Amino acid sequence: MTGSDSAASGHDRWLYLFIAWIVAVAASLGALFIGEVVGQAPCSLCWHQRAFMFPLAILLAVASFRGDTGAWLYGLPLAVIGMAIAGFHSLLYAGLIPEGIQPCSQGPSCASADMTILGVLPLPYLSLAAFLAIAVALIGSRPKAAS
């Protein structure tokens, strides 16, 4: 591997990290817009997803601007846990989770028709896609193993 290959590889890792940050910021701002501007109260599963997305936006910002491509070590667990919650929420929204284990006994329903943007895009699916994109980007930001 030449010096230019190494520099390009470092740039590529940083780019993946930056993309993960952009997705986290967009998802965080989207959640805030839906809650604060549109006035749609988040359900309990949305709150849990926010608890993992908001810190990602901050952690990945610091890592991006510091060039810390080791951020995948602490960002990936947050993204995977958030993805698991969003996956459960997506299954609940799709009607594949039995009523007995649904967490929405109080507050807004986690599976209501209100869980959409413009009546078309389901919020649980968008959240799952965002966490998945962040996880993939963070995996892409990992240093490559020496060959």
C-alpha cells in the first residue's frame, strides 16, 4: 500500500463517518420538526428511538470534525440498539406484534395512522432506515484490516 492509497483510505473512512453524522442530524431534526412544529406527540417507542438518535448526532459531529474514525466503536452500539427498537416499532406498525406485548397502553398509539409523514411515509420505517444507514456508514468507517 502506498502513501496515497493510505491517505485515500483515511479520507474514505472519514467520508463514511460524515455521512453517518448527516443522517443522524437529519433524523434528529426530522423528529424535532414532527414533534415541535407539526405538534404530533411521540409515542413511547419514538421516545426510546430518540434516546439513541440524538446522542448519535452529537457524538458523530464531534468524531467527524476531529477525524476520529474510531467512532464506530461507540457509535455502532447506539445505532444497533436504536435499529432494534425501530425494527420492533416497524413490526408493531405493520400489525405483526400481538396486542399482548404492545407497549402503548398510555399516550399516543405506536401503531396509529398518525405515525406517517404526509399520510404516506411511516415514521417507524423511516427511523429504521436511518439507524440502518448510520450502522452501514459506521461499518464503512472502520479501518481496513492489514492484508
